[in-house]
Amino acid sequence: MPQTTAIADTVHILQNRCGTAPEVAVVLGSGWATASQRLAEAQRLPYSGLPAFVGTAVEGHVSELAVGRLGSQRVAMLRGRSHTYESGDCAGMAGAVRALQAWGVKVLIQTNAAGSLRAGMPPGSLMLISDHINAPQRSPLVGVAGSGRFVDMGAAYDAPLRDHARQQAQRHGVQLHEGVYLWALGPQFETPAEIRMLAAWGADAVGMSTVPETILARHAGLRVMALSLITNMAAGLGEESLTHAATLDQAQASGDYAAQFLANLISSLPDTDGLQR
């Protein structure tokens, strides 16, 4: 099915099932899943029933879209994302992001689990992403026609949204680090030598997601904010062996804390007109 048809069909389903689009959508990465349990009046749609969405088989992710309320704020939560390391395709989330925009979503909040490159940002920390490094230098916009593909990434992560996140962290007594997220293709973890190189590049945290979706969202005209839950020290900076199971264990241990902050953040968001650019 052509993607334009899949997007149109998905929007039709979302309008029929969920009505008017919320202004905010959230991609829930590893450790953030319990945020969807805080939704009131939730409607849950499997990705398999949404033609533009691609499911994932990664442990810790559920291929489901949940639409509901956090306080007075309606929000759509994507419980799982397609990762480039699953298929080699970095445009796996293109249909979902474009369908959300076509439905009427205006803000995409991204969350992920990441490894820390900073001694002062240990596992269990939260990091607000201020910028990113696309280490594989791969783009989900390859093959897209028109001048719109030349997206300005100079302010990929929306400054007013980041200001709001800082204010909410201060209000709720949450230590919120801020730094540069580096996308590594994976699925293998990095070597200590690679981590030393990435630190020299200016990375503060490293993970295997988020950057392709940010590029897609900016191409679609969405405003973006992103948060990392630190689940481990990067290779060579800690004593433990790096495994996906250990990452999920730490994500689960810190997940409620992260999810509560995310819920407070979303429920306190003004409408997008109230967040001046």
C-alpha cells in the first residue's frame, strides 16, 4: 500500500475512533511505558490496525497507540517504536509521524533509554535533550522529493518546550540534566574506544533511537522535545557488562519516577499557542 494511502486510512481510523487529534503525541521508549497507565479515558489501538504504523518486536516495547487524558491535556502515546537496527530502515516511523501530523498533532515528545557519558549523570538520571549527533549520518528523508527535505536542524529541540520542562523539574524537585544525545545504529553496544571518541565529539548520552523520528517530525512541521532515562554508564565508564536485559531492569527500576515526571510535564503544558517560539 502506498504510504500516502496508508496515512489517509490511518487518519480516517483515528478520527472515527478517537475524534479530534490531541495537540501532543509522545513516543514511549524503554522505561517510560507506565506513563500510559496514567491516562484517563484511554482508547487503545494496536499498530496492526493502523496502516501507517509499523510494529516492533523489541523487548520492552508494545506496538500500541493509546489516546487519553492527563489532567485536562489530551495526548496520544505511542507504546513502542521501530528501530533502525531491526530492519536497516531508518524511516520505519515515517508513516506514524506523518499520520499523527495529518491527524492534527502539533508537538512530538520523545523518550528513550540511554547510556551516560558523564560521571555526574548516573543510572536513574533524567536528561533533557538539547541537541543531537547523528553518528551513522543516515536520514529517513532519503528519497523524499522537493526542497522541503532540506530541513533546518539548527533548533531541532524546541526552546520554549525545553524551558517548560526545566520549570516543571524545578517545581517538582526533579533533577533534570541537559545535554547532547548521540544516535548509534546498534544493536551492539559501543566499545570503550568508541565511547571515548563520542565523548570527544561532545556527546553526553548515547542510544539507538530518537534521532530519525526527530528528523521526520521536523520535516512534518512538528515541534519536538525529548527526554532520556539514563539506564547505564557507557562502555568503559562502569564495571558492569552491558546487556539489553540489564538496560530493561534499570529502566523498570527508574520507570515510575520518569513516567511521573512525564505525566506532570504533559498535564501542565499550555496549548501550543501559549508556548511562544
